[in-house]
Amino acid sequence: MNVFSSAAAGTTRLRGARHAVALAAAALATVGLSACTGGSPEPAAPGTPGTVTSAAPVARSDAPTPLTGTRYYLGLTGQEAVIHAVRGDVDRVTARIPLGAGDCVRNTITISPYGERLAWVEGGAGKDAGALVTSMIDGSGKRTVERKPPFGGTANCLGSNPLVWNTNDLLMVQQDRRSVLIDVADNEPADGDAGNETLKWWSADGRSWAAVSEGKPYATDGSGVHFYRYTPPKAEAAQHDGWRVRSVSMDGRYVAVGWMNTDPSRNDGSFAVVDTTTSTVVDLPGEGDIRSILFTADEKVIVRRAGGITVLDKSFRPAGTVEEPAAVRDRTLLAYAA
């Protein structure tokens, strides 16, 4: 029988009220548990990490928006990863990160759940691992995480979501087929064990998470563990290397799932929501193919389709729609900060 316990309860210190519980519930440890898509080219502009640049304004509307926070998108040029921040009727470019040689940066650049930090891996041409780099959301405060046990100094940069956030302060990286938790604020490995589970993902606040144990997917809500079953659409399954969780609801009950690639490139999409207590697929309102689904810290559900965003409440009732500005419609939605 599996025995579950907290694996990061000893993590250094608490950093603000909204993160307080995250460090005490960072991971699962159990005996026997088993252990990148840019849009169309975007015109390059001069600048370095930390540059803040105005972009095209969003068309104004008299209708109230169901998303009053900031949506963060990833655009890719031939030379840069471009971070767009869209809030209200304003679309700004907040950071530009040089891609360098190889695919590591484009496959790994990611934003913490509350929109405070960036992280990515820098590796050379043909490399599948490199240096782990973090910064603030505007690209300032750039730091490289140096070698310190159990972190060997390099992180994997290819495959399905090699960097996974646990709140704003903890980042799970992969090295040598095992997971390591990095305390981003302290720029060193975190106290505690990341666990041996595979395909792990946390809710925005770190209280709940989902993973796979010995081939069996499960989710936890802080008070219990729910093993569940999910069978992806057979018509598409042969084109992919299986599926994984890419977002977890704040209460841990629901997970958004997406395909994994048959190549080592980036993939951030998701296409269905599964109730982990019943193993049923949730019928989501709206029309058109789903590109991604994101559970937010303020308990909304962002369902992104080709025609725009449908916002649902935590019970999956429609709360409104959002028209995306043309500059980001083909970009990857990385995060939403209320």
C-alpha cells in the first residue's frame, strides 16, 4: 500500500501569506513510486531582458471583462522569446529573452503562477540540458542556479514541460531522470525531496497536485489522494506520446490534460478536464476546438479556443468571454495573474 507524506515541509521559510502553505505541501513521497510551440514569427525589436515595450492596444469594449488580471503570453522570433502582458485594453511586451543557440530557451521559458518570475534553461546547439536561469517577470534580476547537491548544475530542456512551478518560489526541474526542487528565491536547491512520481503538476498555490505513480494517475486535495482513470480520444492518440496534466484546480478535484509530443519540442496545450473523484470528463461550455485550459488562483477556468477565451467559474458555469488582441492570438498563454 502506498504511504504518502509531505516532502518539502522543511523548506527554508515562508514568503508572504499567499505562499505560506505551499512549502509544507510541495510534493508526495511514497515507497515504490515511479519516477516545448511558438506562434508565427513576430517582428524582432531591439532590447535586452528587462526591456518594457508598448505593443498594439486591445480594442476597447463597454462590456465588463471577466478577467481583470494580467494574461501572460509567449511569442517567439528567430532570436528572442518575447513575453506579452495583456491587462484590460493594454498589451505590453515586458521582457525579451535571447534564444541563443539550440532549442533549450524556446522549449523551457515559463512564468510562475502569480506572474512574478521567469525561468528557462540555456543550452547550446544540439544540447538536451543546460544552465537553469531565473529572473523577475520583466527580465531583471537574472541569476543562474549554480551546482549544489542535489542539483548537479544542469537541467533538462527538452520533452514535455521540463520545468514545473510549485507556487512562485519553488521550481521542479529534471536531471538525470529524477526531479529536483529549486528554491528560486534563495537560488539553490530546496530542502525536502521532490519525490519519485512522474508528470507532476501543482495548483497555483501549491496545496494540491497531480502526478503518476507506477503508471497510475492520481490527484491530491490536501486531505486525500484520488487515483483516477482517463482514456484520451482514440482517433488522436496514435499521433502522440500519451497525455499529461497541465493545470490543477485549486481544490485538487479537477485536472486539465493535454497531449505529449512525439518529438522533444515544446507543448503547452490541453484539451479536456477530468474530475479525479469520478474519472469523468467535464462537459465544457462553448464551441470550437480547445487550445488550452487554465485553472487560475482566483478560481476561474480559462478555456482558450481559436475564436477567443471563454471564462468559467469554478463550477464550470459561463462567466463571460474575452477577445484576444491580434498580436497574441497565435501565442502560447503561459499564465494568468489576478
